[in-house]
Amino acid sequence: MESTTADRLQELVKVLGAKSVSAFAASIGVRSTVLANMLGGRMSKPSFDTLEKIKAQYPQVNLEWLVMGNGSPLLTRTNTYALPPEPAPTMLAEPPIKPLSKPAPSQAEAAELRAALAECQKELAAWQEKAETYRQLAEDRQTIIELMKKAAR
């Protein structure tokens, strides 16, 4: 007998180690009645919003399994979606070094400049991490859309 979305959702709650359906609902930020309606048969499939919340909280969940029953509940290295290769960094030619007309900075000024540079590098890394997170969320949304289209057929 083929499992239903409700069956797979119930199994997912167990696989993820949630103490209850209510605890799982709270962890993804939905009311427990939403999941209870799916499990009780009043609602047949999770909404796009619910799928997004599950994926955001539990990125290891295989949404294709949850929606369609294909594969296993959790993603493994063999069934994760391939990421596009990152573009190779472009190297800019450095401008010729011009001699400074003022004296080199003191040790205190140099230390201050190094600290400012380190702070800028930390901020850049944080922004790059945010950009990667948003790229991944966009990719996950596209995956959800494709799965919902398959499910609607």
C-alpha cells in the first residue's frame, strides 16, 4: 500500500526526533492545528508556506519524499541537488604603486588600520554568508515549486 502525505509527515516527525506533532509544529513556526488537519485527513497536502518552513528549519529534509513519496525522508550526499559551480574570481590588475608623499604610519596607526581591515573582512564574510543563505532559499523555493507542479499532475 502506498503511503500518503499524512503518513510521510507522521514518519518525518519521528525521524527528526520531535517529541510530538505539536513540538514539530512549534519548531517550524506553524500552529499545531495545521499539522493535525493534515494528519487527520481534513487537508491532504502541506501548503507551499508549510513546506518552506519545514525546509528552512530542517534543510536535510527531502521534500520530494514528503510530497511525492520518492526517495528517503532525509537527503544524503547522493540525492542532494547539485549546486551550480561558483564563478572563478576575476583578478584585477593592481595599479602601480606610487610613493607616498607623507611618512609611513606609526605603529599605533598601522595597528588601527589592521584592526579596521579585519573588521571589514569580517563584515564582508557575514554578507557573503547571507548571500549564500538567500541563494539557497531561492533554490529551495524553486525545488518546492517544481515538486508541487509534479504533485498537481
